[in-house]
Amino acid sequence: MRAGSLRMWLRWCGGAALALLIAPGLMAQQSAPRAGGKPPVHGQAAARLLIRNAMVIYGNGKPAFGPVDILVRDGLIARVGTTPAGDPAPDAIIDATGKYVLPGLINSHMHLQDERGGRPQPLQYEMNLYLASGATTVRDVGSDIEKAKRWRAESAAHTLVAPRILVYTPQWRTRSLSAADLLAPAGASLEALREGIRWAKQQGADGLKFFGMDRDQLEVSLDEARKQGLRTAAHIAVEETTARDYAELGVTSIEHFYGVADAALDGIQDFPPDHNANNEIHRFGRAGELYLQKNLNREKLSQVLDLMIEKQVIWCPTMDAYIASRDLIRSQNVPWLKDYLHPTLEWYWKPDLLKHGSYFFGWTNTQEVRWKKDIQVWMEALREFANKGGLITTGDDAGFIYNLYGFGLVRELELLEEAGFHPLEVLAHATVNGAKLIGMEDRLGRVRQGFVADLLVVNGNPLDNLRVLNPYGVDVVKVGGKVVSNYSALVPGDPAIEVGRGGGIEWTIKEGVPYHVPRLMEEVKEMVTRARAAGK
Ligand SMILES: [Zn+2]
């Protein structure tokens, strides 16, 4: 273990007091020490960590297999299989009997946030929630680049308890354009755009976030990004350029849904005369109608998807970021907000047109119904895109719109199943595809010998219920104390039947360093309780 992480760990834990705070139910889930091996220490890499008796979800969509042992050494997966007789004794053991092990998830669209609207919020709060939800890698597509670079380095050194961080900065634009240019980008010189991208490269960005561009600006920007060897992520607004332009000119990934439906319209968006793109009620309300417009040409939509596939554009939909628009009361009342919602976020989410995504003023049933129908078409497009060979990744874009870090990522997986993907495919989106998106498919995204030991040890089978990945856990049916499928032959009235709690990730292992998820969540609860008591 690195001394730095030990110090930080002690600081967050507050020593022995923490053990008393951990709910007894959560403690019970931790692998009990067994003869011949002790469980790992939270935040401390063991020289030889053995995960014993695990069912493995490999990552690329092939069926689960096991039970097998997984040996972790020097941050890598050293072996997947049977432990040979005479193998040196491990320094720590995770007993994964009855558990599933899968690659750490790649959250391919998120924002590093240590404040909201100018109010502070501990970065650790967000980082704990992401690790607890299984994200071992995050692609930051918009935060302060200086801070992001520092956190990226600290995470790589394991001095910050956090997923691996990739920085895709939008700040290249603010370096190259004046405020006036940003409002009226047509005024920006094309050379200034190139300079901004070169600046980002010099700063050590892993990639670039694009938005709001005319065709000529997009052309030079993507050209310069290619020259600098930087990958690009595009949030397309309603503008001159659509997914067609971005695909033709070689963007790496398209985020959300914007620009895809727009490219399939015969004509343009049917906004009423008073539509104001700076008013988020207008913008988000009507964004949920684009796939429903009468002039949406399904044939054209298929052609746009074909072009995206031909140009190898990856699609990161972040459906969970829009789900409050189709189901507001659910999003406002999910049970985990009670213990885990930081007061800064709670404040930020209150309706206020000056805060991004806080547009829920008098949200109507009609608006929700339109979003529901719109999302159905969007889901069909995603399924068609993947059926034809397109790559989909999973990002949660949380921190806005009643979308809590990490919980949003698990919700995204659920929504992809709703879109028609098998849970194994969904997990491939979150692992192998995510690794391809960031160019790390030779190291990440698979439970494979020689790959980086980013692993999740899950209480339960995510293929049976993706919700077991939710740090809040799930309801389970038990008969005689043993978890069974709710489709098993239950006899009504049998007193041995009970409803219990289960699920949750037990251990999130990042580059060989194990983090105990109940502890991460207890720390989150502590941070929230403290901030609430301080009235912040
Ligand atoms: Zn975003």
C-alpha cells in the first residue's frame, strides 16, 4: 500500500468509529475470513490477491463461466482458472462463492465535480459513488482541466481513491475564442480553433469535447484533432451540423441523441415561433419531441446510422440523463436519495433556469408522455445501430437532472436492457466497448490474464438482475435463508419464504487495489450527514 493512500484512508475513515457506523447487514456481506487466507484491506493492494470460486462474466458478451479462481498480482490479472497445487499462499483472499466477477465498468461520459453552481461538494463524494457503482474508469467530458489533470495523476498514483480518469476537455474552445466568439461562433477564426486544439494537446488532454459548431469550424477542428492524435466526443446541439456532418468528418463518438434525429428530418425542427434555445424548458421539453416529429424520415434515420457505422463512430447515449423528463416523480423520489444525496446537489437540482438541467417548472404529463414515446424511437435506433455493427458505450452524465453519480450508470444499464439488449450485451457495452472508445482495449474491459486488474466482485448475478450493481442493493426472495429466484417453485403461505436484501458490489478492484463498497457507501453517508448538519 502506498503511504499516501493509507493517510487519506485513515482521514476519511475517522479510525475505529467507522466500524461502528457500518450497518450490520452490510458487514455481514463482507467475505468472512476463512482458514488459509484473510480478506483484503480496503485501499491496500496485496502482493498476491486471490479471488476464489468466482463465476466470471468475461466482458465481451460470451457466456459466464466458473467457478474459477482469479489471481491478482502487481495490479494485473495474473491467472484465471484453477489454482495449481503448491501455488504460493496468497496474501489476501476474497471468497467469491455465490458471487460474480466482471471487469470494472467504464463510465464513458461524466463530469468531475467538486462544486455545483459555485457551492462546494467534495470530489470524494462523487468518486466514492462511482467506485461503489462499479466504475473503475471514467471519461471526463467537461470540468476544469487543471483540476482534472491533478486528479488524474492522483488517481493513477492511488493517492486519490477514484476511478482511472481520462480528460476530454471542452476548454480548448475557451482558450481560442473570446466570450463573444462563443456566443456567435461564426466570428471565430478557423486558425484560432486549431490553436485551441494544439493548446489542449500541450496541456496533456486525452481527448476533446466538441459542441456548437458550424460545418467549416467542425471541419478544421476535427482535422486538427486528427493531426494531434486526440479523440473527440461530440454533444451536437440543434444547429447547422448534425450527426451526418460529425460522422463524415471523423468524430470518435456522438454523445446523447442530439444530432441523430435532426439528421433524419425532412426539413428542420418544428419549433413554435416563440422557441428560445436559451430557455431550458423550451430546449429540453422539445428535445423530447424530435424523434416524434411528423417529418422524421425513418429511412433517413437508418441511413444516418449506417453512415455512423461506416465511419466507426461510437454512440454514447446517456439515456439515464433524460429519464427524469419521462418520469419526474420517480427520479425525485428514488429511495437512495434519503441517505446519499449531498445537500449541494439537492440545492442545484431545485428548479432554476440559470442552472443547467434544472428545468422542471410545472412539468406536465403531456411533456412526459412525449418523452416516453420519443425514448422508444431512440431505443429502436440504438438497437438498430448495434444490430448493424455499431458500438454503444455507457456513460451516466450525472450531477444534473436528479441523476446521482454511479446510480445513474446502473440506471443506464437498465435502460439499455429496456432498449432490447441482453444483459450480457449491456455489460459488453460497459466494458469492452468502453475500452475501445478510449483506445485501451488491449488492457481494459476483460477478465483476461495479463489485463489490468479492474474487477468487480458482485453479490449476485447481474445477468439475472442488472440492479444487483446498484449500491443500494435489491430486494431478494429467500427460502430458509437462501436466496432463490422469484420464479422458483414457491408455495404460497410457506413460512420459510421471506423477502430480504441482497445485491450490491462487494469489492471494486482498481488496478489491483481493492475497495470495499459498503465502506465507500458508509463514507458517502457520513459526508452527506456532515454537510447537512453544517447546513451546506
Ligand atoms: Zn455531459
